[in-house]
Amino acid sequence: MKLRYYADADVRGWHDHALRLLERIHDDHAITVEIHRVEERYGPITDFPGDVRQTTPEDVYERDLKNNRALIDTIDQRPSEAYKRSGKLTIAGNVAVVDDAGTVRWASTLPGYADGYGPDAGPHAAMDFLEDIAQSPSNRICIACLHLLDGDERFCPNCGHELL
Ligand SMILES: [Zn+2]
């Protein structure tokens, strides 16, 4: 499992905080973290404990999101609706869970925090996800099989992995 951040979030505070949370997730939970920089808005990213690469929103959309069955199942909408609103790609600021084969299995569809997006936004917001994972990955996901969790399970309902 890898966590990928499509940088840079358009709000500077979100971007800086995402970098700190990813570092914490790497250090505290030994999860591989990486950055695919699709829109460079702020300065160079240094001292990051994972790969940082430059790419474009178009490449990310074609490679990671479009026609991705696993992703459509977990986000419950079409990638064209989630990331291509009125024809324009909106990917920067989102985070993705990537499996060992390199497939994106889940991705946020709202950069930033759920606050202000209405009652159903919680599970879709990038910053809320990173904060939950930094606290404990099993708040949101089974690190053994990448099944999404509600946070109150003791065992993964998909693979039976014991959640700490
Ligand atoms: Zn599992």
C-alpha cells in the first residue's frame, strides 16, 4: 500500500499540512508515501520521506482515474464527474490509496476539509482522510487488503485482519 498526494493543493495551508501529515504517516505507521506534483504552486518540496515526481493532470487522469473500475466502486461516482467538472481537470489537492500493483483503489474527490461541503462530504475529503490515517490507518482502511473501514471495526470485514 502506498499513499499518493496529488500536489499542490490550491490552499497553501492545506498543502503544508498535507506534507506534515504524510511525513507522520510514513514515520509512525511505516506506510510508503509519495507525491505526484500535477500543479506546482509553491516552492520546492525538500526533505520528503518518499518519491516526489512532476507530472500533469492529464497524465494522472488517464493513468490513475479514468476507466478505473476499483476506483468507481469505492468513490461511487464516475471519475469524469469527480475530477473533470465542466471539462476542467481538478485533481491537485487530492490523495489516493495505491495497491502494490500500482492501481489506485480509492481517492478523495474533495481537496481540503469536509467542512462546508455538507453532511455527506466526510468520507471524500483529502485532509480529513490524511488526519484519520495519521492517527491510525484503521480509522479508514485495512492496510492488509485496502478495504475501506468505518473506524469502529475490530477485524476487517473483508479479510479478517485484526485492526489495532
Ligand atoms: Zn482487510
